[in-house]
Amino acid sequence: MQNNLIGIVFSILAGFLMSIQGVFNTRCSEKIGLWETNIVVQITGFIFTLIILLIVGNGDFKKLHRSISSTCLVVLLAFSLFIL
């Protein structure tokens, strides 16, 4: 029951934050332009992701190279199928 409640709370929070982001994107893009707004949103998301990673991250970056080769193969395969 506890896990279901946490999932519901995070879902409501995500919906609320997505609504705020939609309003921000619309208003900001009217003022500074679409591409500039996208840059601001992407950089902000990257910074918050790094902060969250530093606070709660418990993975091991040394193991990243093992998954990169298989991930790249899957991405290249999907991209080539998309192009065809």
C-alpha cells in the first residue's frame, strides 16, 4: 500500500510540474523565441538531473562502458530501421 501511495503522489506532482512547464514554455517562447526557450528548459533539466544524481545517486560510472556498446548497437539498429 505504501508503494502505491508514493506512486500516486509522484504522479500528481509530475502532472502539476508538467502543467507549470507548459505555461512557462508558452510564455517564455512568446518573449524570447522557441529555440531559446528550448535551450533554457534543456539546461535547467540537465542541472536538476545532476543535482539529483549527486544527492541520491548510488550507481557506478565505471560500469557505464559495459552498457554503452550494447546501447549504441540498439540505437544504431533502431535508427537504421527508421531510415529505411
